[in-house]
Amino acid sequence: MRILHLLASPFWSGPAENVALLALAQREAGHEVTVAVDRRRTKVGAEEPAVPRFEALGLLDSEGLELSVKSPPWRIWRDLRTLRARHVDVVHTHFSHDHLLARWAKPRGAVLIRSVHAPRSIRASLPRADAYTVPASSEVVRLMGRTVRVLPPLVDALFRPPEDRQRLRESLAVDGAPLIGMVSTFQPSRRHELGVAAFARLLQDQPEARLVLVGDGQLVEPIRQRVGALGLQERVLFAGYQQGESFVRWLQSLDEVWILGLGNDWSGRAAAQARACGVRVVAVEEGALPALADVRVGQLTPEAVVAASRSGERALVAHPSNQRIAQDVVLLYERVLGAR
């Protein structure tokens, strides 16, 4: 099967990694798969660019699509013509721009699949597709009457329990009992301020605890100032932006991770990655997090976060393999292709 994924973003963030892992698993199953991304926006600030990542994986589409929300009308028109001329069986879109593009320029004989990665995309103006995927079962009802499946987060094989967690912590010069982490971009939706407030309360009963904040973003300095105002400088570590094996090592070092909000990807990928590393997951009830958390935070208060952390609960979650997830998505393709 010839599969073209469209991802109108220049960033290796949000759903980009999930798309890459899905494409890789589909390719390993014998399908011909490429991913087209935004080629216009080359200056991505503090974020990691997507093009080098997809290129290194051998997935980057090179058939001339610019695929950018910043494209002028004549470039969008060129993208429409280029896409319409492609010879593929499936166009799988992941953002509103590429969905709308494919809606008007779907190659002849191909089916159009739309993955919705955040619930805000499900609205009355959502363009038609032959089938949809959503990040959590709670969103299925919002597409009632259409062909829809849940697309769980895929997890890179790098995420696994460490051979020696204590030695790993020594190499990172970090300790704590417990060692708690937050691993996300510093933006309002991730609720770092709530995490810091909860950690300050946790220290009253667990003075040896330590908090590691992995990531960067617009709120790093305000959160750093908040940590200072609470006198937590010695117990909170700002580890900065980490990627690849370095990110895996930081995640493996933790006892538990607090996921107190989601951004552009509601699949809860960080929770699935943490569980694969043997790290306990404390999470709010957003997106797919309830299905992946060891314990849920019922209210957005420091007291609720501390109670969840101190509960010690562990959940048994059998997360599907990347190969199984890719197989299920291909079965969805085959279903809609067979229904034509």
C-alpha cells in the first residue's frame, strides 16, 4: 500500500514523533510510506525542526509539497496541483491545513484519513474524510456517525527500564526520594505552576524529594522565579530541553512523572513513554491520560496532586505495540478502500 502522511508543521513536537513512529511501523510492515512536512518555515526558534528528523529516518517526502499555513495563495495552488497528481492509495492528514488541502486535491483512487490530535479540532467546520482517528476514547462520541478509531501513542524502543537506575542518577548528578519529574514544554496548558505548588506541599512530609523539570518554553523564567520565591532552589532542578537518548535517560532516572496538562497532542505520549521506562505516572484526566496513568489527579489543586503522588497506587496497563497499532490503522485504511 502507498501511504502519504501530511503534517503541516515544521516542528518535531506535538504529534510529529507519533506520526514518525506510525510511518516507520507501517513501512516495516511492507508498505511504501513517506511524510510531507512544512518546508517553508525554516526558523523554528527554540523548537527542534522536523525536517532533519524525518530525513534521518528515511521518511521525508521529496515530491515538492511546501505544506505550510504561511504559504501565499499561489504556493497553496501549486500544492493542490502537486498533491492531486500523486499516485498513492492513502492520504493520511494530521493538521487542519493539510486536511483541507487533501479535501480539495485528493489523488484519484486514494482515500482520505484524518487524525485529530487535539479535541479543539473537532468542530462543525471539520472537513469531510473517509475515516478519522482520535487520541482518546472520550472523543469518539463527538464523531458519531462517521468511521472513527482511537490512535494510541506509539513508543520508541529506546524507552525501557534502565539497567541500573542508581548509577544512572549518579551520572546525571541527581538524587531524590522520591525523584519526581515534569517533562514538557513550559506553557500554560502544562500547569508547571501547579506542579511547583504541589511539590512545595509534598516536601513538608517528604523532605528528601526532588523535582526535575525537563523542557523549555515561554514560561521557564516565570517558573524559575516562582521556585525562588518559595525557597525551593535546592530541591528543584531545571534540566533544560532534552532530546533523543538524553531525554530517555532523564525519564529513566525518575521514580514518578507528573503530567498535569496536555498541549497539541492529546494521546498522552509522555505517559506511555514513562510507563515503558518503569516510571510511575501521576496525571490529570485529559485526553488519553486516564487510560495510561497509575493514579489520576481528580482536581487541579496542589492537595489533589500530593494525594495522588502519596497514594502509591500502580495500575496494570497493557499498552499495544507499535506494530499492533500500525496494523490496526492499516486495517482502517483497507476498510474504507474496500467500501468504495
